Amino acid sequence: MFTGGNKMKRLLFGILLLAFVIVVPIPTMAGVDVSVSIALPPPIVFSAPPEMIVLPETYVYVVPDVDVDIFFYDGWWWRPWEGRWYRS
């Protein structure tokens, strides 16, 4: 059996340990760094709205007489570039 002195020492040690855990903050650090890099096509600038013609039997408009393929469909401008489609 424990004597009264040992019980008091254990109780005091427990209280001090609990106070240390509550009062002394343990620095914790968490961080996440995610980076995604997708090259975008160079912008195409028009000084005025471009001329568009509709592709027969579709709802797709195309901008003729430019060096790149530009389409207009369903409220979006579409452009293929390096194997992907981009819209704006």
C-alpha cells in the first residue's frame, strides 16, 4: 500500500503535469503548398468585333481570315492550342 506521502507526491506530480500541458503551448506547424502550372495560349486581340460566319447546319461560328482557329459557340469563344481546348 501507498503511504499518505506517496499519494500526495503522485497527486502533486499529476497536477503539475496537467498544468504544464495546459499552460505551455506546444508549437505545431502545418502547411500545404500546392502549385499547378498550366501554360495558357497567347491572347488574340481584335480592335473591333471580328467578322464571323456560321458553319452550315450547326450553331458554331468561326472567325475567318485569322492565323488561328477561333470559334464561338453557346456564349463562349473556343480555341484549340497545343492539344487542348480553351474557352473564354
